[in-house]
Amino acid sequence: MEKITHYKVADKKANGNHNEPNHLIPIENILFDQGMVNKVNEVCNEVAKEKNIKVLRRGGFSLSKWDTVFKDMKDYKALDPIIGKKFKKSKYYEVIDGRHRVVVSLYERFTHVPVIVV
């Protein structure tokens, strides 16, 4: 059985409020929008192929905070869970907030992503 790996989750948000409980979702169950796919193609396309990521056939904007989020994860800084919602009645999740964290997680070969499901 594969060991579960993910980034460190912060107890509190930057505003001081506690983070809600989160679920560890397999990265293969996260849908990547076109902006996320563009960054994946730049930095970790081979990992994406190994993990067989699924693409959400919607637009998406570029990942402009890549360097900051990448550095925070490399420095083992505790980060907020992403916000996601179930995609229809499937096992997949659409990212509402946290696209950078998902792509960096893929780059780092984490098996799971902490998600607050809304």
C-alpha cells in the first residue's frame, strides 16, 4: 500500500481564524483546469502522466504565485488546505481555491491534497 504524503496543514489561516477540518483527497481525484495544466506542462508533465491527472474542460488563468507557493512548500511552511467541491456525482473534486498548492503538490509527488469540501 502506498504511503500517504501531503503538505503540512496550518492550524490557523493568515487572518487568525482556525482552518476547518479537511479531508485528504488522492491527487488523482483532483480535476485540473487549463491554467493548472499549462503550469503542469512546464514543470512536471511526466509526473502528471504517471498520476493520470484528469482535466476539467474549462478555462483557467495562469498560476501567477507559483514561485511563492513553491518556496513555501520547499521550506515546509504550513499552508491552508485547498477548498474544493465534488464534481457532479463522481469521485473527482473541482478546485475552488488552492490551484497553486495542488500543482506544487503534484510536482512534489505528494499522493494526497488536504481539502476542505464545500
